[in-house]
Amino acid sequence: MTSASPMHHRLKRWPGWIALIFVAVGFLAVGSTRDTGPLDPGDRVDAISRRIACPVCDGESVYESRNPASEAIRSAVREAVASGTVDDDGIIADIADAYGAQVLLVPRATGFDALVWALPVTAGVIGVVALWFAFRRWREESALVGPAEEDDYRIVAAAREQLASDDD
Amino acid sequence: MPALSVNAALGNAGLLVMLIAATVGAMSTALAIVGGNRRAVRQAPTFAWLIAGGAVVAVVMMQRALFARDYSIDFVQQVGSSTTPWLYNIAAMWSALEGSILLWVVVLAGFTAAVARRFRDRSDDDLVGWALVVMYVVCAFFALVSFGPASPFAPGPAIPVGFDGPGPNPLLQNHILVLFHPPILYLGYVGFTVPFAFAMAALITGRVGEGWLLETRRWALFSWGFLTIGILLGGWWSYEVLGWSGVWAWDPVENASFLPWLTGTAYIHSVLVQQRRGMLRVWNLSLLVATFSLTILGTFITRSGIVNSVHAFAAGEVDGYLLGFFAVVVVVALGLIGWRGDRLRAPGQMDSPVSREGAFLANNVIFSVFAFIVLLGTVFPLLVEVFQDRQTVVGAPYFDRLSMPIGLVLLFLMAVAPVLPWRKASTELLRDRLFWPAWCGAGALAITVVFGADGWAPLVAFGLGGFAGGAAGRQIVLATRRQGWRGLVGRANGGMFVHLGVILIAMAIAASNSYTHSATLVLAQGEEVAWAGHTFEFVEIVDELDDRVDVARANILVDRSKVYGPAVTTYIRQGMTVPTPSVRTGFVKDVYLTIDGNSPPAAGADTVTLRVFVKPLILWLWIGGAIMAIGTVLSAVPSKRHRRATDATSAPLREAVDVG
């Protein structure tokens, strides 16, 4: 990389980066906003049934399970999707009313269940704050040590020379 | 009660030898070190051979009992059958709890013997001596569990003449991967005992510098590699066997293997900071303790049955033992870290967050938060039950939702960290080094958009994946240009191959999670149905019957080119039906066919109902896994002929200042 041409070097300065940002944001905008047509009803049934637990088997979703109880829920979802009147969350809420909240694979964000959402966020915040404090402490400590002095450089240079002669 | 067989007698004897050797070995070695009896310290490795010998005898006897269908043994009554093919009969050992613990025992004994052999010339060294003591204690615990509450050789109840057992769970006898996935996973799980033992030894001896890290670097690396491959093989097994086209369900058992992987991954990164800068000593020790204790806790969670799991093939009464051992490990380890607190204080400082070590720290925070989320989600139903006395489930969508942002941040770090220098990076340097990797990211984004990808999250993942791939590629190109073939090996260069593998896996997950389509197709015989750009024609139902299974296979002509045969297999002994998918694998997408419902289609039926999934890029999961494995091996090869004195293992800052 050190033998790069001046042209190459200039390219890597801001113009190249600005072009990059335009390209990336442009493609991202096109890709994330374009209309890919209505979601296939089958895909919608899948997406919803992934969020519902099979009421009689351990730990499987309705999407995975082949149990008759899951099959019944799947057809209820299929009918609700076909009717086209209720959105995904509404369909899931109806199923939860019928079978109990224990069929919800995504815990609610209310009451005790809210902890399952709040604790990870808290953990993340604690992690970031701890890092910030650690770096602040290190910065203060290194300020106490002070910058390298002439003698320090001399020691390093001597060690390097010693090493080079060892290598030979 | 049937008479005790030779298999049971010798098997029990093997376990007893192991238990005694481990107990006596731990006590005598510890006493010898404390009492300064050098001759006895040098004897320490001998116990490892006894332990390994005992464990091997037990496993050989278990295999012999399974092959001889020795129904005097309870375990063989549960999982043995005269109809089980011989390969699955080998795997029958780990198809239930007692045999799984036996597998753990033999792998642990193997690692203990390997440590004794590797350090045989240094058995005089207290660090090695204490490490062996810790290994022996762990061996003694597992030998005790295997000899006592989870005995695979316990005599079974009386059986009628002509009795034949059911064989292993049908799901564990219909794919060859059951032979490899558990042993490889256990090599990873159990392997972390070695660095843990050396870490404890370092704390006990007070030699908390970087010596123990260097000694165990490769052990940790290989354990991590085996854990990675074991987890991926589990995903592959799920994909090939379970019939819902998924590789990962965030099931408690899967989470139990993922937790130590997360902390282990954090460890193999942050250990580089300690090797280079002599910092993060407490943190690295804590990560190792977390990794080792999570393997125990994970086994407890999944084997005690306190959390429901679809994988709960094995439930038993060892939970008290496991929980007790977990508590002892955590308390002793944290106590030792607290006791050595003064020696563990790091001598250096980090200058800037925008540096290699800063990136490693950020990586560690993210992996730790990730591990916390996985643990929380896994045990949360238990907490709800304890505090609110109601049932709840925390399922895959929860984990998917939280792991998505974490995955994106990790991809970003993978893009930036490899080009960062140690200590401090300038804006100019970053602008220069990240330029082409960033364009790789833009290129990947453009290509995926042109090929029709949509949705901001997968697109950001593809872009960051390209960015990270560019960064890894740049490092490999620079290193090989500088060092020739040696640019491909060593921890940094090999690590870049591991990154490339991880990136492929991340891309495969992003694509398959976002763009999988599925449909239920009812096919009439001879009629062709078109869906999602493919055609499906139901040819016939074929029935294959032997004395073990009845396979009803639906032959489906896909795209008028090749016949695929999803099947429903009825296991006659268990009366259980297992659907087996059939997959057309491709580099761009898989077409995954499975018969809908649980009941086998009738022979001669003129219609069949299929679940069909079209899943993009799944093959790259396995290719990525292979690249990760290769990268791990490359990382373990030394990159230089000898260590240079400038590769400081501790920051000599204070000494330098003192001299100055």
C-alpha cells in the first residue's frame, strides 16, 4: 500500500469516501424502500406462525411443529390472513386470547415480562458506560506518566539495535 | 434382577479406577506441592494415565454391551435394540443422559492425559502441577456422577425371555451426523477445562503473568474450533432431519452450547490484548471461568428438565450434582481472583478507544451482552414460573430480534478492527486502510440490490459483510505479499480466514432468514404444479419395509430434471413417525421438500401434500463453517520461526520509566 500512486492516494482522501457514501446510501435507499409487491399470503402465515408457540409441545413454534394442535392454529391463521381484515399483531392477539398468553413466543413488553426486554438494554448501557469509564481512567493514568522522553526513545532504539544484531 | 454382566462389572470397575485415581491424584499432588515433596509432584502425571485407562475401559465395555445387546444393563434396555444398524448403535451411547455423561467422562480423561503428556517434562513445575490438580478434581466430579447417579452400568429390571429394546430415539438413528455432532461438540465443551485449569493454577501459584496464557493458547483455540464445528454440525443435523427447514431454533440445548461459544469467542480475542499489552488479566480469567462454568450450567439447564426443550432426549437425576459443582466452580474461581486481586492489576493503559485493543474491548462487551441475552432468554420462563407461577415461553423471534442488531455491530467491528493498529489510530490511517474494504461493502450492497434483495436489515448486513470481507481479504493479501505462505498462518492471518467463514455464515443467515419462501402444495399424481419458479410433479409413493422401519417415500420430480424423495419413516419398535426431508442443494438456493403432517402417505395414494421451502444461500453456512475450521487450524500454526523480544508479553512501561 505504501507504493500507491499519487492518484490512488488522492482517491482515498475525501472525494473517494464521499462517492462511496453516495453509492451506499443510494443502493440502500433503493433496496429498502422499493415495492416488492404484496407479501405472499403463505409467507404471511409463516411469519405469524413463527411467533406462536405450539400449545402442547415443548418449545417448538407452530411454524416448526407438525402437531395437530399446531395445524389447527395454522389453519386459523390462514383463515384470518385470507379474510384480510386483521393485521399480524391482531391475529396473534386473537390466538393468545383463545389459547392463553403462554403461546406467545415473543414476550409482551408489559409487567414482569418487560424485564426480558429491559435487562438486555440495561446490560448494553452498562457495558458502554463501563468502557467509557475505563478509557477515562486510562487517559488520566497515562497523563500522570507523561509523554515519552529522550531517554525512553534511546532505550527503545538500543533494544531494537540489539534485536537486529541478534537476528543477523 | 438379572445377574451382573461382565460388561457392567468391568465398566463399573473402569469408572471406579478413574474416580479413585482422580481423587487420590488431586489430593496427593496438591499435598505434595504444598509440602514441597518434589518426588511426589513428579509422579502427578501417572494418575492421568490411570484416569484415561479407567475411562477407556468403561467406554469399551459400554460399546460392547450395546453390541452384545446386554439387557442386564438398564441403559441398554432403554437404548439398545437388535434392529439398530451398527453405526447408530455406536451413537446409541450418547442418545440418553447416562451415556452422554460417559462420553463427557472419556473426552475429559483424554484431555487430562493429553495435558499430562504435553507437559511431562515440566511436571516439576508448580503451575503444571496445580493445573493437573484442577483437571483431576473435574475428572473426579464427572467420574462420581457417572459412577453414582448417572451410572450407565446400573442393572436393569428383570426382562421377559426374548426381550428386545426400543433402540435410540428415532431422531437419533436416521442421519449419519449423530455420529459426529455430539463427540465434536463435547471436544469443544470439555476442551475448555484445560485453559480453565491453567488459569486456576496461575491464580493459586500467583504466577498470573502471561505464561499460562501462552501455554494454553492452542488448547483454547482448538476447543473453540471444535465447539464451532460441533454447533454447526448440530444445525446441519437439524436441517437434514427435523423437517422444518431451519438450522437453529434457539432451543435451550442449542443455547447451552452457544453460551460458552460466546464467552469463548470473547476470550480468544481479549487474550490477544493480554499477550500483547499485559492488560485485562482479571477480565480474561473471568471469561474463562464463565466459559467453563457455563458448560456446567448449560448441561444442568438442559439435562435437569427445568426448561422445556425439544432436544430433551435425556433427563435424569444429576441436576443437584451439576448445580452444586457449578456453584463450587464459581465461588472458588471468584474467590481466587479476589485473593490475587493485587497481582492481577494491569501495568499498562489503553491510549485510545480507536485502536486494536479498543476494538477487542468493544467486541468483548458485545459478546458478553449477547451471552447475557441468550442466558436471560433461556432461563426467563423459569424466573416467571418462580415469581409469578405461570407458564411462559421465550422463543426464537425474541432471540432473532435482539441478535440482529448485535450481529450488525459485530460485522462492523470485524470490518474495522483488523486494520486498526495497536495503541492509537489516526483518521488519515483509517481513511487509507478502510477505503477498499468499504468499497467491497458498497459493491456487495449493490450486487444484492441488483439481484433483488430488499429490506434495510439484510441489506445493511450484506453491505457490512462485504466491508468485513474486504478488510479480512486486505489483511491476507498484505500478509502473503510480505511473508509468502507464512502470511496465511499464525493467529492474526488464520484469524482472518475464520472471519471470512463467519461472514459467509452471517450472510447465509441474513439471506435465509429474510428471503425464505414456503408453501403447502397438494399434488395429484402425474400433475405438474409450478411455484416460486420451480415445477413439482408427484410421481408415486414408494413403500420400503424392513424389520426396523417402514419408509413411505413420495417421489417428486423437481424442475423436470431430477426426482427427490421426501419420506415419512415409521419406527416400528417405538411406533413413532419421523418425516425426513429431501433437499435439492445449490449455491444460490436450496429447494427443501417435506411431506406435510405426521402421518405417512398411503401406498398407492394419488395425492400428496408437501411443504416446500425455497431457501437462499444455505449451502454457504456449511462452506463458511469449513472455512472457519481451516482458519482455526491456520491460526494454530506458528507464523514466525521464533519469538522476537519486541513481542512484549507485558507492557514494560514502568520499568522503562524507572530506568529513564
